[in-house]
Amino acid sequence: MHRDFQQNNKWTPELEKELQQLLEIAVFEDTQAVGDLTSLSLIPSGLTGLALIRSRERGIISGVSGVSAVLNAVSPALCWRPAIEDGSELRAGDVIGQIEGPVQSMLIAERLVLNLLGQLSGIATLTKKYVEAVAGTSAKIYDTRKTTLGWRRLEKYAVCCGGGRNHRTGLFDAVLIKDNHLAFGRDNNGRFTPAEAVIQARQFLQFHADSLRADPFLPVLPETKNQTAHSVPIIEIEVDTLEQLREVLPVAPDIVLLDNMTPPQLIQAVGIRNRLAPDVELEASGGINLKTVGDVAATGVERISVGALTHSAATLDLGLDWE
């Protein structure tokens, strides 16, 4: 069972709110209290027009659902008519949608729209390549928290548009125990072992279960082996060695993250997991790229997390053409 936080590319109120917050900064960043000096000096104020947003290259589109919010932040007089849906494949020259309204406002909105669509579509396009590279295996591609400041939900939405899956949204919706947590988890009494940390985290979550369920800021949480949907967050722990894996499996974390392990080590890890705790999912992470992801997927792990999906995706080349 894959324990996901978002498995589709639906545009949600949370996404809309995050985009609107960004737009307050973005519009002011471009116009300040002055406006577009170039358009003000050259374009008659009453002139209206129609323009098409086109793709200049192949890819996967993402962000179409947010264009209306971008235009409305500039001028309610601007109208957006999408031609395709998020997650669709693009060829060079394909029309994504059309904008109609005051030309001065449209020229203010042009770069904002292209930045949104280009960045999210670049992420969706790169994610699709990773998803295709692991096709036919049991592995699924997951994102990480290595996202642009303030763009977290938007970029994770784009990952879903490309066929990937979301890891935790933030620090608030899952327990992910890493080495730094083990080092400072005690009061001057030494390090936690991985197993001790999992037990401690589970006790904490059980004690606070009622308040966690009532928290309106928590998402609908995924089902886990011992919990039903809408229950307390999952527990994942990072290990660096096969010895740590053997030690932690008997206490049954939901997921074990295998950090920077080679394919031969991952094969051994899958075998150990299958013998000791077959319900625990394994996640490979660390330095994985398009050249290596297929070999990692072939080891039998269920999850592969790739920070490059969001921190290294090239912006998709899009343009605005007057009609």
C-alpha cells in the first residue's frame, strides 16, 4: 500500500490561497505604485485585445487552473479561456488557452502567467520522465521538501500533474526521523537508536491523537498498516546501513528511508524487509537521477524520492502570441 498525501492533480482551495498570497508580492514586484511604464507610454488605455498562450516545446502542462487567479490579481477585466487541462501532453505550437481584455493589463499579466505555467510545467515534464523510467516496476516516484520558498503546494501539484506522488507537505503532517533528530533527541543522555526513536514518536502521536485529528490544518492523512484514514500521521525513519534497517524493522515504522544506498545494498535491504517486516515500505533516496533511477526501481523498493523534481527542473518554454 502506497502511503501518499496527494494522488491526483486536483486544484484545491489550499493551492488557490497559496497562489493568491504569492500574487500579492508578484504584482507589486512588477508594478510598485506606478504600473507598466512601457505600456502606459505606448498603449491607449481603452484598447482591448486577444492573445494565445502557446507551447514552444514538448512537455506536460501544469498551472492552467491557476491562470484565472493571476489575471484577476492584475485586472478583473481579463478573461481566461483554457484550451487544455493540467496534466495534458504538449507539442510545440499547441495552444494552452487564450486571454482577452485590456491590452495594458494583459501586458502586465503576461510574464506572471508565463512564469507560473513555465515553472510548474517544467516540474511536471521532468517528473513524467522519471515516472516513465520506472514503468513496469513496483516503485513510485515521490517529491521532497526541496521546493521554492512559498511555492511548496504549487510545485507538489505539478509533480502530480506529471504522474508523480507527494511526500509530506511540511513538517506538520508526518514524522520523518533523520540522523540529526537521533543526535539531539535526548537531554545529554546520548543518541536515540532508530528503534527507540520510532517507539518514542509513536507514543507521542498516540498521546496527542485526539488533538491531531481535530487540527484543521492537517490534510486527510493516508491509511497505514495499523491506522485508518484520518488518523494520526505516519512514521518514517532514515537509516544509513543495513544494520540499522535490521534493528528498526521489528518496531514497524510505516516507512524506512534508505539513504544513499547502492542498488546491491537496496536489493539486500528488500530481502531483509521481506523476511522481518513485509508490511513496511522502503524508500530509496539520495543522488538519484534519470540515468540511475531505473536500476534503483528494479531493486524492489516501493518508493523513490527525488529532490531534483522540484529543485532542478528546467522551465518549459511558453509564449504569448497576439491573435
